[in-house]
Amino acid sequence: MPESIQPTVEADFTFAHTEPFALERGGQLQPVTLRYAIYGDLDRCRDRVVLVCHALSGSARVADWWPELFGAGLPFDIEKFAILGINLLGSCYGSTGPPSPNPVTGRKFGPEFPVVTIGDNVRAQAALLDHLGIAKLHATVGASIGGMQVLEWALRFPQRVSKAVAIGASPLNAVGLGLNHLQRRAIWNDPMWKGGWYDEQPAKGLAAARALAMITYKSPELFTERYSRKPNRNGEDPFSTVDGRFDVAGYLDYQGKIFVNRFDANSYIAISKLMDTWDVPAEGDPKYRAVAKSGVQVELIGISSDQLFPAAEVEALSQRFIRGGIGSRYSELKSDHGHDGFLAESGRLAEFLNSVLADASVNKASVAHSGVAAD
Amino acid sequence: MPESIQPTVEADFTFAHTEPFALERGGQLQPVTLRYAIYGDLDRCRDRVVLVCHALSGSARVADWWPELFGAGLPFDIEKFAILGINLLGSCYGSTGPPSPNPVTGRKFGPEFPVVTIGDNVRAQAALLDHLGIAKLHATVGASIGGMQVLEWALRFPQRVSKAVAIGASPLNAVGLGLNHLQRRAIWNDPMWKGGWYDEQPAKGLAAARALAMITYKSPELFTERYSRKPNRNGEDPFSTVDGRFDVAGYLDYQGKIFVNRFDANSYIAISKLMDTWDVPAEGDPKYRAVAKSGVQVELIGISSDQLFPAAEVEALSQRFIRGGIGSRYSELKSDHGHDGFLAESGRLAEFLNSVLADASVNKASVAHSGVAAD
């Protein structure tokens, strides 16, 4: 574990005090708080901000979950860039979400938290950028749900982003939608769920949801390499007893158990829904023209063994962007780590990100456009 | 749906009255009942019996779940063969299993049903063959857990089988073991489970287990083709409401729900365990020599899109058999239907099975050896 890297700034930005923030799918939030973290010197790097968007269970503290990319000579070099992380709406790590107090009822939102979307998040993030005086991002970078935000940034505010780097992200396919549903169902099935008004977490259901997710995050090859058909390392006998576990089962149970201590069940549901609902405009949608015109550089990276966002689907998305006139490029990260490849293959990812982020020509364009107003 | 095909004989065979049937993993059963079904005329076809082994939720009534293979010109032609189906020990369709009365306690076995294996099943099936006067099977055919029984027959009683046709079967890999564990965990998490002593089924847990299994039985391509990102056909709105479902989620819930009406939760656990524990002898095990000497013809069929038993693993198993000297052949069934390909691709499977079952040279050998005593 590398030494913990602390943000220069960690703060809450609260807006929509007078006018409610209208949500795309109906309903509203008022006010809205975004927890954000900045690594580096924003004043010095206001035209060289890299927004790093987090995945399902991440937080604004980018260096907590992607530490391997921070440092001199690495993509998140705070001498060159200011790195900005923003916690998702719906999460339980500081931004407005189900655990937040609902000003209307006086109690927490809980299951009454409205459906928020990736689009809602990106619109709220744009308000934070205004507040911070960031006219245009040098880059947005993210994987999984983070990649969805990255692409939403490019599609919605193309003039505010120079480079958009999305890893292992495409609209969720039917199997992914089914798996997310089964995860939510596991939480709903837990009697401790109590319609979302639990005092104590629905621990079994949330653990089951996390365990199911974990089995989709790695490739079958990696699971075989790590666990094969070995009995659980604690000495249980999976062959002779009904409840004796194999090693892989012990791993999944453990991952489920520790997750309950750090994540809220209502937030899990809100964010898995966020993932489900995200999609991109249909082929031929006129929106693509505005994006194409902006010159935003879109980098899509598929992970060869990704079970959740198959590389072929990421590549197809890149093709769709190209047909829409967007400067999109597809690259493949060869990895046995499945969807988790974005965390596990940080060395090769760092190399790729270094080349993209350092591209001076686009960087200059970014500076030149930095006065462009928000969409 | 083809017209229902009725077995000529459907009966229970009960043995181990005086001596208990010792189980491989410890414990015993006394007595043991096997529910079996025969299609065709056993007296006329005693040397042309095809044993068809069922998968997780199947039964002895082969024509109920594989009707497309029955008929003139089809593999299960009762003019040519007697088709024998035997319900698995541990099941809830007639053979001894958790719902059966435990003679020791006077109540049902329930969660006290011992761990039974594929090997236990095949040994019990051999006792039924003795009872029926079947010295040697013309063929064993099965898919999934059915394929495991087929291969266990070839490995354990090679002189009693001429042709062994196993479809979509290999020792379960780490992901498969993990998925089975999560399914059992879903049942155990249901408060209606009551340690296995339920009066009413743990319906939510069993439905969740079945739904999770169903998502592994088809290929992602097929799910995309069938459901894509469409809202549930009943009109729910998955985009604006937290509990609104996509079509794929409605399908999975429905599959889970109807399963609860036809399958017992303790049996589900027993049979998923049966699947977990099955393996083949290690490379170089001397057992392979006896199998090789018997001349049994092993046909392994991988399904190209199988998520649970990847075609590459089925092929690797065939290679292992070949290195052990066994006459094994690997074929691949190209299908988008995933593991369910053995049911969905009955037309092409019928063609393949016809050629294997009709092979006269091996058929003759079978007849010639039909006096060979049981192992």
C-alpha cells in the first residue's frame, strides 16, 4: 500500500439554495451538496484541471482508490495538473444522497431519495466548476460509472472538456441490467431492509449484492488462477459438508461482509440505478454535431476480459461516436483482471494516460478555449 | 410444445434394505429409492439401452424436458432403443432426497440430508441396471450435471458403457463454484429457510437463486437480442422509478417465481453441491488405464457461448482424457444460447446424437460385451 496521499482541499460545495435543482427523471433536490477534493494547486493550474470521476463505491478522494496514478512522472502529477474528484449524488461519501437529511421531511432521504442520473451528476459538477472558476477541463478521466460521467461530460458540455478518457464504460447491456437488478433484489429481500427505513443496515442483503458484483468484476481466468477448486483457506471442507466453502466462496463472503461497514444500502441502490439508466444518444442524433464541432478528444478503452462492459461493446460505442463525427479513438487494455483491470493494470494505464494528458497540442487548445461559457 | 410423450414404465426401485448404501463423503442412506422411467420396450432392447442423465432441475421423465429428441428418425427413437431416465439422489422428483422421510428420525431429511456425489448417484444407478438386467448401456447421454454423470459412468464403470456423450460439462471452475455458493447463500439468507426446517418454502431466497442461475444459462448476446435495454413488457418505467424494472429483470423475477412452485430448496442445495464436488482423476491417474482398456467412446461437446462450462474447458477435459489413453473426441456446438444450448439447439444436437448412437461398429461391440459383469 503506498503512503496515503492527502488532498490539498477537501470541501463541500452547496448550491440550489433559492432555486431547486430539477432532476432529469422528475423530482428535485434543494439544496444540493457536492463533496469534492483537489490535489495540487488549483490557482496555478486552473487551465490544467483533470476531473477524475469515481466508480460505484468510490469517493471524491481520488488518491484513496487510485493511488498508483499519483506522483511525479505519473498521470496525476500535481506539479503539472490539479486533480479534482467529486463524490456522486446518491453516494454516502459526502454529496447529497439517501443518508442526507431531507429538508422537506426533516429526516434522512433514505428510500425517498429521487432517481438521479449521470446527467444530473454532470450538471451539478458543472455548477461546481463554475464556482471554482474552471472554465474548461484539461481532461476528464474515469472508469466504469466514472467512464459514464466522462462521456456524459463530452456529450453534454463538449466545449468544457479537451480530453475525455473513459475506461471500461458503455451503456449497460441486458446481462448487466439483470445483474444490477438481482443485487437490488438481494437488498430488498433482506427483512432488515424495512422498505429502506432501516436503522441497522440490511447487512446480509447488501453483502450478497456486493458479492455478486465482485464475481463480475474479475475474469473467469483470474478467478481460476487465484482460487481454482481449492477449499477455503480457513480449513473448511467443501467436499463433505453442505456449508463447507471453496476458497472463492470464502473470498466472496469476505468481500460482502467488509463492504457493509463502508457503504449504505440505499446509496448502493441509487448508484446502481444511476448506472442502469445511462445511455448515449441514438445513431444520427443531431447532438453529435455539436460535440463533433467542439473538437473534444474522446478516448475509449476497453478491457479485454471485462465481463460487465465487454471490450467489443466499448469499441462499438467508439465507432458510433466516430460515425457521429466525434474524434473518438478506441484502445484495448489486455488484462486478465476483467472490469477491475482499471485498478489492477495501473502501470500500463499510467503510460497510456501520460501520453494522452501530456499531448501539448490539445492542451494549448484547451487553454485557448478556456473562456468558453458553459452549455 | 410437442404432445406429451409418456414413459412405458415409471417406477421406483428401492434397495439397500439390509446393508446401508455407504456414501463417498461419509454417512449412508438406508434404504435408497430411485425413481426411473423407461420409454420403449426394455425386453426387446435390453442391449440397446440409452441412459439419459438429467441436469439440476430435471427428472426421470426425459421426454418432459428433452421432448425434441424423441421420435422416429430422432436420437431417442423407441423403435431402436429403450430410453432410461433416473432421477438424481437429492432431487425432489421421486428419488431419495431431502423431502424423503428419514427412517432414523421419522421426519423428512430436510437439511440433514447427507452430501451425495455424482459418484454416489452413478453407483446407485448401476444397482438399478443390475435390477433391470442391463449389463451394458449402449450409451449414456446428458448435459450439465447430466454430462457429469455420463463421464462418471465412463470413468467408474467403463465396461458397462459403449458410448458416453457429455454436453456442456466439465469440473466446475472457480466462478461456477462462486455462483453456486451465492445461490445457496441466497436461500440461507431467507428467514423462511429456518435452518432448512421450513414448512413453507423460502420462496424469496429460492427465487433469487434460480434467477441468478438463469442469468448464467444464456449468453450475453442472447440476452441482448431478447431484452436489450427495453423496459419491462408490463409497462414499468425503469428510468424514472427506483423499483421500475427493465425487461430482463422482469424475466429473471418471473423465472425465479415459477421455480419455487416446482422445486424444493433443500434439494436445490443438495444438487448444486453435487455439481460443485464433481471432478475427474488427476492427470496421469492409473484409473485412466482401465478406462482406456475398456474402449469406451467418450464424446465431449462444448457449447461455444457457454458461460458456466466454457467450451475451452470442455475441450481441455477431452485433451486430458486423450492423454490418459481414452478414446475421447471433442466437438463444438456453435450457439448463442449459452449453457442452455443443449435444450435450444435440439435440431443440430439430434443430428450429432443420431450419428453417434447409430454407429454400428461400436453398437456391435456393445452387444458383444453385453455379458460383461458390473465393475
